[in-house]
Amino acid sequence: MINILYIHGFNSSPLSMKAENTRKYFAQNFPEINFHCPQIASSPNSAIKQLEDIIALEPSATWLLMGSSLGGYFSTYLAEKYQLQAVLINPAVKPFELMTDYLGEQVNPYTKERYQVNVQHIVELKALEQQNISKNNYLVMVQTGDEVLDYQQAVEKYRHCQLVVEQGGDHSFINYENSLPKIALFFNLPLLQPNDQNI
């Protein structure tokens, strides 16, 4: 059994456009794959426990990770802990440095949840940092026009991995849906032939 675990970013949701596009793509082209995209907790430690609990439900299955922004940071932690393949889309590399700008009350625009970002969250994020990574585990996709994160941090950290650097774009990763076949190829998933979808 193959499972894809998609991890959304900070203040995001399974309802984000990237998550929805990913869900639809795999449902259409790989209906036998289980796609998981939970609403993750606002606390980093709680989020990681939540994600690890999902993986633990099927420990003998194949798990493939996808992470956007902060979800890319979490994906890196999980990929190293469990030696899994991961696709990172405009990933956060040092979110503990950026989170100081978000201290205080936050409102998730998708869920309307109100919660507090505090110093403990920064400590928890720092503890999840992976200094050494397994280069063959990753496909990393960044756009140079990312207005939230410094794409060069990702280029530096993942320089020995499969790396796609697109000029322009933004943090949402413009035309992301066009990259989904590349992601499937990285995961070594054979694309359905057109007549297969009529079976």
C-alpha cells in the first residue's frame, strides 16, 4: 500500500489550492494511492506527533511525503527519521528565525482558528532542525520570486539533492499543477495510460 502524506504550511489548510490540486491529481491518475492531508496543529511538537501517529497507522506501508513551506521543514524531519522520500515546495529552512515576526495571536484564514504563537514554538522548531540530510530522499522545488522565504537558503541546504529552481513565481509556487507529473516521476509512480482511466 502506498500513502502520500501532504503537509501544508504555516496558517494554511488542506483546503489550500496546492493541497486541492495535489489531491485531485493523485485521485485521477493514481486512484489506488491513499492521500492524506490533515489539518495540522499550530504547535510544532503537536504537529509532529500528529503526523507520526498517521504514519504509525500503517507502519509497513510505503509513505511518501510532500511539504509546502513550513510543511517542507516538517517533511525533512520525518524523511530523516523514517528514511522516506519527500518533495518540498518552497520549503522553510530556518522557520525558527522567521517565527519571531509572528509572535502573538494568529488567525488561520482557512479554519478561522485563533491561536497564540509563543517562544516555546520557536524552541520546538529549532529542535526539529536536521543538520545532515540524505540527498537521495528529496526533490526540492523553489521559485526565485518567493516573497516570504529566501529561496537561496533552500538551494544551499539541499544543493546535493534533486533541485528545481524556477525563475520568478512567488511563495504559492505559480503553476504548481504543471509540476505534479515531475513529482509522480520522482516517486517512481507509473502514469496511467489514457485508456486505463476507462477501466
